[in-house]
Amino acid sequence: MTTFVLVHGSWHDGSAWDAVVPRLEELGHVAHSPTIAGHGKGADKAVGHDDCVRSIQRFIVDNDLSDVVLAGHSFGGSVIARVAEEVPGRLRRLVFWNAFVPLPGTSVEDDLPPSYRELFARLAGESADNTVTLPFPIWREAFIQDADLDRAKAAYQQLSPTPYQPFLDRLDLSRFSRLEIPKSYLNGTDDTALPPGEWGWHPRMSGRLGLHRLVQLPGSHEVVFTNPRLLAEKIVHAGRD
Amino acid sequence: MTTFVLVHGSWHDGSAWDAVVPRLEELGHVAHSPTIAGHGKGADKAVGHDDCVRSIQRFIVDNDLSDVVLAGHSFGGSVIARVAEEVPGRLRRLVFWNAFVPLPGTSVEDDLPPSYRELFARLAGESADNTVTLPFPIWREAFIQDADLDRAKAAYQQLSPTPYQPFLDRLDLSRFSRLEIPKSYLNGTDDTALPPGEWGWHPRMSGRLGLHRLVQLPGSHEVVFTNPRLLAEKIVHAGRD
Amino acid sequence: MTTFVLVHGSWHDGSAWDAVVPRLEELGHVAHSPTIAGHGKGADKAVGHDDCVRSIQRFIVDNDLSDVVLAGHSFGGSVIARVAEEVPGRLRRLVFWNAFVPLPGTSVEDDLPPSYRELFARLAGESADNTVTLPFPIWREAFIQDADLDRAKAAYQQLSPTPYQPFLDRLDLSRFSRLEIPKSYLNGTDDTALPPGEWGWHPRMSGRLGLHRLVQLPGSHEVVFTNPRLLAEKIVHAGRD
């Protein structure tokens, strides 16, 4: 029996894992899916990256969780790397699922290709609350291309504008590389939320982990919606000892 | 119901799609598989790239096709990119299946690795009619390696010498990047017709499309022969809205 | 009916193929799995690369094998490339399975990423007999990540310290590229024994073969233990004409 804490990415909230959690439970595990501060519908979006980190850290501490396999998706990777610096003793393994692994002293934005950097800056500037709304064509073509159009639209309704400031904050992360917590990278072989190649997830991000376990699954950046049962099974493979 | 127009690659003709079309029809679609000018057995091989483009353009216009998903394989990618510039209003989406996406002002040959460039120039020079016959060992090892030898030989009998001039013609393509037609790239994960890496199909060619949908399937450059039903299903996923 | 000679990698011996050989036999073939000189438990580890080559060469000659499909895994790739130079007339095809394909005049060590180079030099220096023992965490995370922990531990018991000198010896290999023996590369898509990317197996090593056949299979560097039946089937596909 493993205790999983699942940390969603930008535009998502904890409900993204609603079909993954029951499958993990079927497999005999416990799974939590907290929402990051500043994320989700109706949340106060005026947050920085530290607020994001503290919200997950507090969730783990307040629930007195230990021996946790902490998994982060996409932006959530930058959160779990920082959380690991804060509560290393409570963690058994980190799982980065098509997730950012920022270099010490850099921001998530530093790892975005120029086209996204320009788009997000413009969208945040045009918003009333310094948030970025993901344009539907990008969602449909590059994030959830393995769904049919109806499912892509339905899942899009679950998204909400994501706070921009956490992309910009530089993360110290000087302790991260010295942590002795085992690490896994879970890679969707069809994931194009970051464009494959020079700016892609794998091996660019996975390669920053040092010794780690690679687990792969077919599917897009959003298998959490399009194939949640397989995702759960791969999270188990990524998270086991 | 979608109308597909399927454009074959070099050495092939429209009959390459003979096992794909019925599966598309089973799935409720309409599919056409015209032969490019200068291609196929008995054709007059004295053509340039413009002749290739005009033959497909004319097929679409003469049959008064609209709302077309236009798919191109290999060399056919360079044809559909140009056709899209000529009849954009008739097209719903472009699907590039392990296909060339030439940069404006370049030729297909510019995207070939040096070894192919030298080989094709030599073979064309040695031919009576400026054509290139694909050597069987290249076909067997690098194009259709997922077939057994008998099937590889049988499919080779369907091929014919391909006109060389269309490889050399520089394509303007200045309008292509401004077209608002959605685009997909269909990638065979075992395709080695172009050598993986620096000279490979993906992400080199797919990355030139800007925002696009990536769909992948296992198999060689010739799944049109070795797994036509799966190819048809993936063309539907690549071509849907 | 094909005669296979299967050459294991470092830390392994011929028994690594114990579950592959019966499946090849079921499929109608003959398979041999000799142990390389200096490898296996109880062997005299004072060997150089030439000793490794001669032991496999002698196995083929002493058993008067001909028309052999010679397959090498990992370090075994450097052995079969050299054996092919010595007994080309006995070989029908070479199959490199996530294997080294050294450039003429270089050593296996030249193809290792710096982290492995430093680690292996240190471990060999600390050993009594100039051997490298593979640390369990590397085995578990980067070599056999598709096994559960029990299976990973059981397979680890089959390993033994590997002689270091064969990694260092420079291999002439000036005849290798001129051999007319067909070649295949068998690539495990989840193999991280060499880190994917700049230092990865594919397409770095496969690209050195010139015209070759690529066959891929899912799984880690150690599918010989985690999926031997699939490995056997893929070896047949890689090895057929």
C-alpha cells in the first residue's frame, strides 16, 4: 500500500485526477489530489510560486502524511521539486509526469519555448488578474489530441485561467539535486504540450534528474482525461520501490 | 462523414492505398486516391513539381470536392503543401504522414541526407528518362522492414521508377505558413526511410508546421502495405476536427 | 530455420538468454548462448577485448556454425562487430540489440557518458581484480525499471563483476564498415542503460551502421529477463532475410 499525493498542472485543479484516484484505490493504494493555491475555479489568482509550494507542503503536513510518493504533472513538477526541499523526510519517491524540472535559479518560463513565452505574456497582460487562459486550439491540437472533439470540449470546461506569476518566479532549488529521494520520470510518448525536440519534455527534463527511473505510456499530455486507468497503472510502476 | 484525398509518395501510385480506402469506407468516410502526374507504371515521367501539384489540384476541382481532409505521404507532403496554397477554400485539414514539409524556397532534395542525394543523382543520371529506381536493399531494410521477405518483394512489384525533377524544383511556399487550415502530422515510430535523428521525419518536419496535431502509430514507412487498417484508423484520428 | 548465436553484455553471462532460447526453438530455430571470456561467476577476469572476441569466434568455429545470425547485446555489440571481421563468411546477419557499435580506433569507454566513465574507473580501481560491480540502484532504476523489486533483485543475483580492461581496449574495426553482411538494430524504446539523448543508444549507435534494419520493442535494457518471449520474437524479425 502506497500513499500517493498527485499534484496537477497549470489550468487544472485537483479534480483532474478524479478518474485516476479510484483506479489507484482499486489497486490497493491511497491517493490524495489537492488543488494548488491560486488554481481552480473561483480561486484567488494573486499567488506566486512560493504560495503554490506552501499549499502542497501544508496539505502533506496537516494530514500528517509520510512515506509519500509525490507526483507532479507539467507545472506541478516545479512544485514537487520545491516541496521535496521542504519536507524531504516525508517523501519516499518523486514522480515527474511530463513535468518541469527547473534548474537551480531559473523559472518555469525559462523552460518554455519562445512562442509560448510571448503568448502567455500577452495573454496575462490582456487579462484583468494576471492570468493566462489556454486558447482552445492549442488545447485541442497540442494537449489533448488523442480525444475526440466532444471529449476535448468537455475537459476544456474543467480548466480555469492559470496564475502567471508562478511561471516567472525564479526557484532557488539549490538543495534539490542533493536530495537522496529516488526519482522517476513518466513520459507520454505522444505528448506535444511542449514541442518534441529542442524544447521537449524528454529527455530534456528527465535528463536533469540524474539517476532516475523512466516509465513511458502512449498518449497525449492529458491522458489524465483520455486514459486515466492506464495512467494510474503507470504511476504505480513509476512509484514502486 | 469526411472526404479524404490520399496522396501517395515517390515510387508509389494511387493503388498503394487499395487496402486503406475500404477501411475508411467501413468507418463511414469517402476516400479518393489519385495518382500524381508522372507517377505509376507507364506514366510519362517528364514532369516537374508543378505538374505533380496541378494533377492533384485538378482532381479536387474536377470532382468538385470540398471540406476535404488532404493527406500526403512522404514526397506527397510537398505536393499537398502546394495544393493547399492553390485551393485552400476546399480543404478542412492537412495530414502529413511521414511527409516532407519543405521550407519556402527549398526543394525536396534539400531535405534529403547527403547519402540519398548522391545516390538519387547517380541513379537518375544513369537512367534513360531521368528517373530513380529504388534499390531493393534500401526498400527491404529501411522502408518496409516490418514485412516478411515475401511481402516486401510483392509490394516492391507495385513500385515504379520515380521522376527525379520534382525532387529538385524549388517550391515557393510563401503562402503556406499563412494558411489557416488545421494541420496534423502522422508519425510512424519505426519509420527509417529518412534516418532518425538529424535528418529524420519527426520532429524535424513536424516542427515546421507550427501549431499542429501529432498522431503516432507503430510501423515502418510502408504501413500502407503492412498495416493498412491501423493506418486508416490513425488517418481518421489525424483528420477529425 | 535460422541459427542464432546470442552474445550477452557486461555483468551477464550466457545464462541471461535462458528464457529466450526456448522461445526461439518453439519458433523453429536453433539458438546458442555462449559466455564471453572473462564473464560469468568464477571466470578468470584477467581478459582484454581480444580475448572476448576470440572466445566467441572460437565457439562459432569449433561448432562449425555457418549462416549464423549473430546478435549482441550492449557490450556484446562491440564483440560481434569484431567477430564479424574475423569470420565474415560464417555470418548471415548481425543484430545489435541496444548495443555498442564502436567507431574504428575507439574503445567502448569512449562511448560512455562521463558519469559512467568516472564511476567505472573508480570501481575498477577499488576492486581487487580490475572489475566493475554494477551498483544495485543503477541496475534497479536505469537497467531493469520495468520489473518489480523482487524480480529486479532476483535478476541481480545472476550478475557478476565485469572485467574493466575490455572497456578500455581500442578496437581497430577498420574492416567492419566494408563488410557486406546485412545489419539490424533492435532498440528497446524504454532503454535507459545509456541515458536517452546525446549519449543514447538510438540513433547514435544505430546511425553508425549505414544501411540497416531498425526493429523496436517496448521495455528496458533487460527485457531478456522481463519479456524474453517478446525479445525472441523481435530477434526473429531483426534476423530474418
